[in-house]
Amino acid sequence: MFLSVVVPCMNEQESIAGLVARLMLVIEPYKDRAEIILVDDGSKDDTWNEIKQAQDICPQVKGIRMSSNRGHQIALTAGLEAAQGLRIFMLDADLQDPPELLQDMMIMMDRGYDVVYGRRAERQGETVFKRASAYAFYRFLNLMSDVEIPRDTGDFRLVTRRALDAVLAMPEKSRFLRGMFAWVGFRQIGIEYNRAGRELGETKYPLSKMIGLAMDAMTAFSTKPLRLATRLSFVSFGVAGLMMVYVLHSLIVYQTAPGWASVVMAISAFSGVQLLTLGILGEYIGRLYVEAKARPLYFIAEQTDADVPVVTRKRA
């Protein structure tokens, strides 16, 4: 198998037919050596039936239905573990990322690159808040991360088999795949494109999930938040020392005790620092707890092709 196309899907019944139609055109040069793996991430609508109907039209389609919703990153991992191609192409089912960019990515890979990712030059159909939060997210992430993660990118990329095998060898449960591909290294390059607005369905990444993904990204690739908590404690000690000098000076010179406002402000400031520190520690401890249980990432309820080698690996 030369090419595997992996697409996680959740409640995308409106998008499946158009997605497969465009992918059929894109993989035409490789159709005898290509597969399209559609992963149903516990959809509540008719997505799975749409995937089975798509296989009747396009024999390259192979469907995987997860036992329950595990999230975009886990669903994508399930598809990547099932992929048999020497080159693996990843994109979302909403078609905001153009599958036609595969040809340009193939050219760059022919030149020796192991990872060719799409970089969003323009985001159409997104609110000002979404664009601003995405801009801030990647810059803050690189500020806090020990690994340089390409800015303004998603999981839309083409990777070689050796780059994918390196990522799949990483056992963590809280997965941030675009960061994991950055961490493994190899030769990487980005291709800029204009990201289209969603035409069908609704976004599956509300603000709460975006925040969760951001927390996974920061805790998975950096210990800087822990060091930040340590530095905040030293700052707190410094401020407390200055306040002690101020109180003693007021008591000796003015023969009066500090007012209630100073006390309230000091208690509030130190309490905030303590809670922030505990929160940072809690995030890391919580992830250690999840990893220590070593549960499988997912289970497969059904698949359209018995030859799909789905591997539900135990995370040791």
C-alpha cells in the first residue's frame, strides 16, 4: 500500500458523501495502491451508515467505528494505527482543509521531507475571537513548550511511514499529535494555504475542548508551568518580605498598624498564587494518574473491512 488517507469523523453525516467524492479525485493517480480510512468517533447521527454507503461507491474506503466517543486525537490515532500505507495523509471530515493540496505535499515529500504540514495563511468563516485565540494559543504554546511546534497548523499533513511509526511508539494517553510529530523530528516543511469556512454541519471543537487541548499540549511538551509555579513562590516570598518591612516601618515611624486594605490585598494575592500553584501541580498529577492506569486508548465496535489491522495497544 502506497497511500493511506485517515479521516476522523464525528457527527459528520452531511459531509461524508462530499468528502469521499473529493478524495476519490485526489487519490486517482494512486487508486490501486491507496486506502481511505474513515473513523467514526462515536457519532450520534447517521455517520456510520454514510461511511458504509461510501464504501459501496468507493472500494478504497474502509470504515472503523469506535465503541464510544474518545475525542478527535484518539480517533485520529486509531486511524493511524490501522493505516498500511508508506505515506499517510491526515485531514478532517469538514473539508475546511483542501484535500487537493495532497499533490503539492507529495512533491515536497519526493524531495526528501518526512513531514509536510499545512500552515493556515488565512482562516475564512471564523470569528474574530476564534482567530485571535488561535493566534495567541500557538505563540503562548511555543513560549511554554520545550519543543518548537509550527504555528497556525492543525493535523492536516502528509507523513512518511518512519515518521508515523516514531509517533505511534509514543505511549502517552493525553495525545497532541501535531506536537508529537514536531517532537520526533526528521525533515519537516510547511505549505501555506487558505483554510475555507465550514459549509456543512457544526464545529466539533467548542471553546471547552480547545482549552482542554491547550492544557494537553502544554503539559505534554513542557515542565515550564511547574517551574513557573516555583518562581511565583519566590516572588510571593519577596513581596511578603517587602510588606513586612513596610509594616515595621509604619509601626515604628508612625506608631500605627497597617490598614485593613493592605491585609486583605496581601491575603488575596498570596491565596491566588497558592491556588494557581496547586492547579498547575494538579494538572500534572492528574495526567500521571491517567497514565498509571494504563488503559487502552480505545475499543473498536465495528469495521467495514475485516482486513483492516486495527491494533488496540495497551499503554504500559
